[in-house]
Amino acid sequence: MTASSLRIASRRSQLAMVQTEWVRDELAKAHPGLEISIEAMATQGDKILDVALAKIGDKGLFTKELEAQMLVNRADIAVHSLKDLPTNLPEGLMLGCITEREDPADALVMHAKNKDLTLATLPEGAVVGTSSLRRLAQLRYHYPHLTFKDVRGNVITRLEKLDSGQFDCLILAAAGLGRLGLGDRIHELIDPSISLHAVGQGALGIECRDGDAAVLEQIKVLGHRPTSLRCLAERAFLRTLEGGCQVPIGVNTRFEGDELVLTGMVASLDGKQLIRDELRAPQDQAEDLGNRLAELLRSQGAGEILAKIFAEARPEA
């Protein structure tokens, strides 16, 4: 039996609300008469803006407050940017579905004074803003002459910091800029040969209580199988490496005929070590593909790189 109402937990940031309102509107179209409400709240990651994300720790940094609402039956689903959702979920919760992916690429946003430049032609010492260790490590590897500076806050706040001259450019997710109607700020999409994207980037994950048949029936209209296969492979890769959202692990997935191709990367924070490889498998073996690629990179030294990063980035006691 399908419930007549649905309660959605969401972060209250502008991008999170745009994403959650899209989910609400799609569900309303699919289920006429369904009463849908949104409970918006700030998460730990939204509240602590003066500390680099990696120093806070990443166990549910943007998700645990939303998950708590479901566990105490104050919400039925939570809408997440899938890249923020840990690969191991709390007991009693599950990833109910994954939506169709927007472009998962990283995007370069330039200060106006640099409009005639590209990432490759920025001069030595140019200041690049990013809060992502994944982007930081890969860009240091390819462009060691650039200067990197942490930038926090929502997308609008980051753009304001760029425009005020605090940075020469920013690296942001193309999908987020597009969803906010800011696609015109994208100066350049960064090629995967330079920066592999985050696990799940560009897709939304709808989390719910484990085995909640009524809710799973309601949200299944949002699921997109090709995206799900790609993201399941990516998440298995990350889970097997025991990495989190705030570590320099990058991926790229694509279909070639009946096969799924997964590229994965682990890098040191200084950009001096970067291990990257690729495997392929039948589409229905997505999770096994992710597991196998993780073990392949581990055999090439990825484990040692990550162990050092975890030791250095451990939150202060």
C-alpha cells in the first residue's frame, strides 16, 4: 500500500534546495495527490566554514543530520548530492535510488581579468580556489607551478570571493553550476585526462529507511539505470579503498557497447604521486568492477598513499 504523504529531509543550502525541489516536483507529477513536504536543515559541513573539510572528518559531514530525521521517523527520504553520501550507510537506511546524472565534470570558473587564459596557460603563482583534496592533488600533479587555496561556503559565496579578487579561478562541479542556472560562468570543462571527477558527482542519491516498500515504490520513478550502474561501480571502488568523500580519489565511467569502463585514480596531496588505471566488465558486474579496480590500484601502491593522507588529515582531538 502506498502512503498518501512523503516527508523529505534536505540541506538548506541554495543548491540542495534546488535539487530537493526538483525531486519534489518530479514525484508530484508522478503521483498526483501525494502530499509532499520538505524539512530543510543545516548539517555539520554547512556550519563549520572556517576549517578545511578534510580536517573536520568526513563521516556523514553533509548527511548525518538528515539521516537522523529518517531514523526517528520525522522524514521518509533524504535528497543528497551522491558525491557527499558515504559508501557505508547507517544501519536501518539504504540508497533507494539514483537519479539521471548531469555532466560529472569539474569546471573552471575564471576571474574576469583572466578571461583570455585557460587552466593550462595560467601564469606561475596564480591562485586556484578549491576545497577538494581530489582536485587539489590532480591539479598539483599536472600544474605544480600554480598556488592552491582552500575555499569554503556555498557556490554563490565562493563566486563572490572569486569576483572580489581573492582567487584567480575556482574549480567547481559543472552539475552544481548548471542546476543553479550559472552554467554561463563555466569557462572550461576540465578534461578527464587532467581531473577525474568525484565518485557519484552529478547524480542525486535518494536515501530512505531500509526495506520501506511504500517509499521505494514512490521513488522508483526517479531511478536511472545507466547512471546507477556507473555510480555503483564508482562507489564500490571507493568503498574497497576505504576512502571517504574528502580524499584524493577520482573516477570516470563510460559505456562501450555492452561493457562498463571504469577509470580510477589515487594521488598524494603534494601531487607528486598519482596512480591511475582502468578496467572494463559487463554492465551487470558493476560493483565487482569497482572492487577489482580498487584492488589493482592497491597493488600499485594506492594503499600506502592513502594511509599517509589519513594520518596527516586526521581531525584534531
